[in-house]
Amino acid sequence: MTPDLPVDTLDGLVRASARHHAGRPAVSERRRALTYGELDALIDEVAAGLLALGLPAGARVGVYLPKQIETVAALFGAARAGGVFVPLNPVLKARQVAHILADCTVHVLVTSRQRWEGLRAADALPATLAHVVLVDHDDVPGTLAWADLRRGGGQTFPSTAEGMVSLSASTDGADGVAAILYTSGSTGRPKGVVLSHRNLLTGALSVATYLGNTAADRLLAVLPLSFDYGLSQLTTAFLVGAEVVLLDYLLAADVPRAVERHRITGLAGVPPLWTQLADAPWSEAARNSLRYFTNSGGRMPRPLLDRLRALFPGARPFLMYGLTEAFRSTYLDPALVDTRPESIGKAIPFAEVLVVRADGSEAAPDEPGELVHTGPLVAQGYWGDPERTAQRFRPAPACARLAAPGEPAVWSGDTVRRDADGFLYFVGRLDEMIKTSGYRVSPTEVEEALYASGLVREAAAYGIADDRLGQAIVVAAVPAAGDVVAAVPSDDGSGPTDALLGYCRRELPAYMVPQQVIWRDDLPRNANGKLDRVAIAAGHPAAPAPTSAGDPE
């Protein structure tokens, strides 16, 4: 069940590939590129610099940057220094970043001057933050320049493997904490999923196994590195010595151009992105470049899959199901896409996926039950949140065949069924999470922004089915002015809806901004006096599609 890992820590993937493929390209973005030997040396420098700053073992290193070489070096440099990296989605605004920095007590933040100034202006830099490293400036008081960090804060450190071992504060090896990935919770702000080196290394090995990755592959990283699905593009490539091309695209058409220019062989996406890419212009060279494409983060509609298969005739489609708490759970063999197009497949290598009744017994064939994931991919829990950890990470059920007694499992909250041949089918999701544009959005986090606007007295956010977004965010709100007619207009006189949405656009990432506001005189409540989300959503003309209690990619 537990594989033999090629290295003990995540940064060791780069070290190992540097030994075997020192001159091969490792990572590139825009007009910059590094070989594995160069990337390994840069990671050494960053790790030494972090240790020179007094980084304690297990201290958190936040990285708030777009996809660029410094981002990769900071993440893996933190791991090499014995720290824990915390990648922050670059689309997050000050409100969300401040929560993450404070929640896991980030010790060092690596970011850009523009982002740092935005956080400082919003008073979003917690007092517990000891150091800020700016990758693009060296003249800002109170911060450290990237070049100075690489120089070890003015001190000289050995860059050999032996020297770095003596500098590293990590003694836990594969079982030590490597990363905290933040994902929205169903009842509040984002929660940090704690991942060990073993979790991430096993995930890389599992995915590379069924995708058949080799050093000849070139992967285009278009998803945020703060997602486990996006981060996986790095770890999977580095495991086998493949090349990763980092791309922050502005238009969907940027992706086909990058595929052609870099002769990309592997491309990962979520359904909303694939919808855009299916409509983008693809050259013949780009269409024939891909060896495979993967989907996670939501079910891919069959018409969209058919369009992509026609667009990429030589590429194998890998349809996957996963959740951040266990990385990835299932995939469907591309050879079975035509015969089982509705299936989410079977368990990935090194995972056991069970379908369990409410009493913990195993469900019969075609009987709906909860998906439970066991094995070495199961995360260590939620950072600083034992209550929610106890709810989601519980002992494996007695019907588990490969899990040791008492071994923790992820109880996903997703309902699935397994047919007589062992293939799994998604049935439904149990909680109120909104899945939009490939993101999981907490209704409470949207509502916090609505209340902060001062324009609403009560509000409830929920999702409705949307062909383009997966789900669209809708808000039912009672205006602060009293009745709907007397609601406070916006400054330009265009009405309360424009005022409220304008505030949301300033304070929230684009994917969190509601698509529709429905003004009401009051909102229904349950017996405890709380807003009744089910009744509120049921009052919408289009029934909402609930989402998962875990964190599906």
C-alpha cells in the first residue's frame, strides 16, 4: 500500500533530477529558463538565506506570487530549509491573504513590491510576520531583497548536498510537514490542509505512474500552484526529470500558443478552463503536440469531452476525481472513456477508495454511500482546527482491506456508488459549498464581504447550476435601508445591485463575485433562528447543485 519513495523530502526530487539530468531544462517562464542543475543550486541559495534569517524548524513560509521561477524556488527552498511552505493564490485580495498569514502564523512572506504595498495599505500584515522578501526590489526599508536572500542575508553558506544537510532543521523526513494548502470551508474562512512530504511524494509517484510521465514530457502549468492539482504539475515533472513551463495567461488563446511554442505534451485543467480552450484557436502543431490532457475539479460534460477529443486526436483524456484532503482519489482509464463515460474510474495507485453506508459498513454494488479514502495520500488534518479535523479525518471503516486498524481516512461527504465491476460513479454532494470556475467557495466568506459593504442587513450566498462556470454564485439579500424599494442607491444612481457588486469586485477575487443579487424584504429562518440556506436556495427558480464536504479539485 505504501510505496518505496525515491527521496525523503520534496526538495529531494529536484536534487535527484539534478544528479541524473543536470543539463536538462527543468522550469521556464516568459524568457527565462533553468536547468535542473541551476534550479537545484537556486533552491540551495534560497534555503541557506531562509536559515540565515533564523527560520525555525517547521516555520511557515508564505509565497504570494504569480507563477514564476522565484515562486518555485521559494516553495522548494522552504522545504529544503526545514520549513513549511504556504502558497497563496495570487488572485486573492488582502482580506483573504491576511486571514491565511495570521491563521498559520507565517514567519517569512515572499512576494512582490506591488502586492506587499497592497497588503500594507490594507493593514493585512500580521505582527507575527518576521520577514518580508521582495522578489523585484532591493530598496524598500523593512524588507529583504530576493538577491540578498540568495546571498544568505550577508552570510556565506555551502551549497553542496552535505552542507545543506548540516543546515537543515528538518529531522522528520518523509513524515514531516511540507506544506499547508488553503481551501475554503463550508462554514467559514479558508482552512489549511496540512500535507507531509510523504503525501506529496506519494501523489507525484502515483500520478506519474498512471500518466506514464518520463523525462521527455513538457508540462504546461496553467493552474495556480496553491491548488494541489496545480502544484502536482511541478512535483510530477520533477520526479521524472520532465520540463515545466509556467504560464499566467490573460486570454484563453495564450494557452494554445504556449502549447505550440514549447511543444507541450501534458496539459491539466478544470471544466471552466476546458470550456474556454475548446473555443480557442488551435494551430495544427498545437493540436498534435499533446500526448494527454487531464481534468479534475468537477465533472466534465460529455459534449465538452467530445469536442476536446476531436480537437486533440492524438491525446489521451484522463478524467479524475480528487480532494485536497487526499490529493487525488480516482481516475478513469482513457481506454474506457467510450464505454463508461459517466464513471470517475477506480482508485489511483497507492490509494484505497471505499463506498460506505452511514453505519460504517460497505455498500453493496450500485448502492449509494459515502466515498472514504484511505492510504498514504491522506493529509494530516486541518491546521489549528481539531474540531473540523475530527469531523473529516476519522479512523478507516472496518471494511477497509488495506488500511491498518485505526489508520486515519478521509470521509469525503460525497455520495458515490460502485458497480459490479468496481467502477465508481458520482451521485451527489452533501454540503453548501459552491463550486465555481474550478474553485470551491465558502458562502460565509462571500457573505462577510456583503455585510462589510454596509449595503445589506442580511444575506445568503448559494450556487445554481451554470453551463459555463459549473455553478454561479447568487446572493439573496435584505437591503440595509429597510425595504427593497428604499434600498440605498449607488453613487452614480445605478441602483443597489451595482453598488453591492462594485464593492464585491473591489474586495473579493473575481471568482467569488456574485453573478446575481436577489433583493428580498426578509429571509426564511430555521427553528434555531438561523438563516435557512436550504429554504433560501429552494426559492430560486433554478435549483442549486450542492457541492462536496471535502475539497474536490
